[in-house]
Amino acid sequence: MSTEPMRVRFAPSPTGYLHVGGARTALFNWLIARRTGGKFILRIEDTDRSRHVEDSTARIQDDMRWLGLQWDEGPEIGGENGPYFQSQRLEIYQQHCDRLIESGRAYYALETPEELQALREAARREKRAVVYRRPDPLPTVEQGKAARAEGRPVTVRFIMPDRDVVVRDEILGEVRLAGKEIEDFVIQKSDGWPTYHFACVVDDALMKIDCVLRGQEHLINTPKHVAMQEALGFDTPRYAHLPIIFNMDGTKMSKRSAVKEFNQRIKQARQRAGDLSDADFAGGIAQATGVPGEIVAAIAGGKRDVLDEALKQVAKHLEISLLEINVHDFRVSGYLPEALLNFISLLGWSPGEDREQLSLEETTTLFDVTRVGKTNARFDRTKLQAFNTDWCNRVTAERLAEALDDYLKQNESPLLVADAAQRAHLLKACAGFRTFKEFEGKCRSLFAEDDAIQYDPKAVKKVLVKGEGRGYTMLETTLPKLESCEPWTAASLEQLLEKICAEHDTKLGAVAQPIRVAVTGTTISPPIYDTLAVLGKNRTIARIHRCLAARV
């Protein structure tokens, strides 16, 4: 690919949030711009008003900034080739649509919705693909304008040339498709709005895009775009189509795959509920979450195929982790943007020499489209977690603290009440965690209200009750010594517990685990000395007293 400064673009539709596949497309375009000293343009393709999600534009931009992919032209930045929202460019599209009609390369299509539906039904009965046949003769311009004036649903269709259309792809090589195999397609809808294909071609030309790099799912559209570029007298940019991202099981990485995984996990949750009836199981969830009962019943029965807020609320209540699909999902799950960017950069691209751990700066230096493969990529979540673990150990303490603060705010975590010193102490004590979510799970009980601590029955049985209440006995023995411990620091607590172990000729676990269950309700927390130091003496003593009082 050229080393001359290149203008590239990322053009998401605000019909949802930033998918990890879209993030990879944005990253690769950003890398081309930075590598060549060119420009990275963000364009919002918001012509599909029926699928518009109100807050998605803001979320997409926020997630791109979180990843560190700042654009050079686009929303909130401006530029000489704007506007950068397609909904603000309707007059521009109309001008070029008129040009195609006047030159005989497009025509008004007068079929009614009923006629088109009949065409689809006939194809379904005959078990064949729906093929739109060009009218002969074509409606005249006067007929089209008259029909519109009468309020009839008139569209505009582009005339595909009756010859091969060649796409020269930087990744896939030459792709040739017979134009006659592509039906005349709509470029302007009956409401006057352009279709994706038409607006995309016009904008790429007017925004002076040198290379269009996008997913392979768009390859089928590219011959249409090349044909329109030729008809409008536009230069054809370079094209590069990226391999598709799949889950490890070969299914497409989509919202539907996340719902499928959730349905399997909710069945497991239902089984754990034991003798509880289906109605009581769903009713309890509805009462706890505020989600309407009929929706909960459908979710609990595995009859939902939409990843919406109701499903997310049910998943949160049942402590079921949803598969991350969008960039924001990974942000909420506690991944570093550095790790996510590093990981997705390797989905289809190789820097060579078996290199994997790369900063964004290193990736920019090494990136070359010629090293993008044709084979579809697999999203290995285990590998991503390993990347994230390494990155959490690799970044500076200041950067880790900054990223933790963002995670806590995204999740409205109890750890938000912790001061900077406490967070820094715990980050160091828990080094080796895979995600901030895992880290928070270890630490959140330290910042909960004392009376909000719930004792895990399994932990109580295993650690406190087992062996004729051996754990409770150890708590009673340890409590007065903790009450007299001064100063209350991790170092002095370590000395105290080691002394108790020596006195009772026992291992640390026999002393530490009963204390851990008493003060956190579980068997999982940071190292016991750090747990008690951060919790503080008064709260530690109060929680142990509460645990002993609740002894069964």
C-alpha cells in the first residue's frame, strides 16, 4: 500500500453500539492514517432512520476515545469536507441522484409496495431468489415526477451495467462479478432519503477518501459502488476487505450468539433453584429487578433472542456474565483499552516474527495491509484475558489507577468510596488479576456496609462449621489478640497471625480463612493482611463479632 499520506474513514451506522469488529475496522483505518501521515475521518451514516438508536452516536464516539482512536475530521471536530452526518447531506445526495437520472444511469421506479410484495411471494412459492426485473420501457422522468406529485411511493433505481465489474482488493486480489447478475438496486427511497450504497459512494468521493478498508461482509456491495463511481465520474478508491471475526466455535460474533450463551446459563440457574416452580423462579426475578413478569418469564424460558436492557438486568441479578460483543461491554467488564486494541489488531493481521505484545505506537510502526490475511479470525477470550493480565502488569501504577477509576465509575462500584491510597494498596496486593471485574470481586466487600455482608453457606460450612466448629473456635481465640493489635498495619497483622500459627502449630489457612469468611462472607479476598489493613480495625472487629453472633 502507498506510503503517501492517505485519507481513510470509519463510517459506523448509529443502529447500535460499537461492535468489536467495527473497532478493528476503525483501528486499521486509524493505523493507515497515522502510518502514512494522512487523515482519519469519522462519518456517521445515519440514513436508516427506522433502526436509529438514540444514544448510539455519542456512545460510539465515547468508546473510540476510550480506545485512543481520535479522528482528525468528523463530529465535534469539523473539517472542510463536512457535514459528517449523512442526515445533514440530503441536498448533496439529491443533486447527484438527479445527475444519474438525467444521464440515463438511473430511473424512477413506480412499483407499489403491493406489487413488490407479490413479486417476493411468487419467488417464495417457486423457491427461487427474488429478482427485480427492469421495466421496459423505463418510466420517463416526467412520469416519475408526476407520480411523486400524486404522493405515490416512488423510488430511484440505479441501472447496473451489462458487463463484468472488477474490484481490485488490496487483501483478496482481483474480484470480478458480472453486472447482469446484480439487479437494479434502489439508491433513493420513496421518502427521499438515500440508501447506504448511494450515500456511501457520494461521500467517499467528496471527502476524498483514498482507501476504503472495511469488513468482508461488504465485499458483495463493492461492485455496486464501483459501478456508481464510474457512472458519476468519480475516481475509485483502493479497497481492502478484512476477514470476518468468529467465536471460537465458528459462530459469528454477534448479539444473537451472546443471547444463545445466556440462555444456556439461565437454564443452569433454573436447575440450581431446585424445587422452585417456574412461576416462582420468574416471579422472584421480576420482583427483584422490576422487569415485567411476562418478559422475565420469556427470558427465563429461553424464549428471548434480543440482547436488550431487560435481559441485561436479569443477567445482573442472577450474576450471569454476558458475552462481551461491543467495545463498551469490554470496558464494563474491566479490560484495559491497551489490551483490547493489542488483541484485536492481531485478528487477521500479523506483525511477523511471532510478535504479539505490542503497544499502539509499535503497531503503528509495523502495520501494513499486505500482512492482513484472507482467513476469518477467531476471537479467543482466554487469550484476551491473558493479554489483559499482562497489560495490567505492564502499565505504570498511575495508568492502572486511572483505568481502575474509569471501570469503577462505569459500574457504580462500592469501591468508589475507597481513597487513592487504598486502591493503590489493593492493586499492588492483588497483582496478577485478569480483569478489573475480577479485582473488584475480591475487594468490594471491604467497602460494603457491615450489615450488608451476606455469608456464603458453602463457605460457612466448609471453613467455620466443619470439624465440630473448628473455624468458629479459631475466631474466638484470635479475636482478643486482634483487639489488642497495634499498630493496625499489614506488617503487624502478618506478625500477629504468624505468631498465632506457631502457638497452635497450624498453617496460616487455618487462622486466616475463618477470619476471611467472617469479614467478607466468602473465601475470596485480597491477602488476609491487606484485607484487614484496608478494612480497618474497628470494622474488622465488628464483623467478627457479628459472625460469631450469627453462629449456628
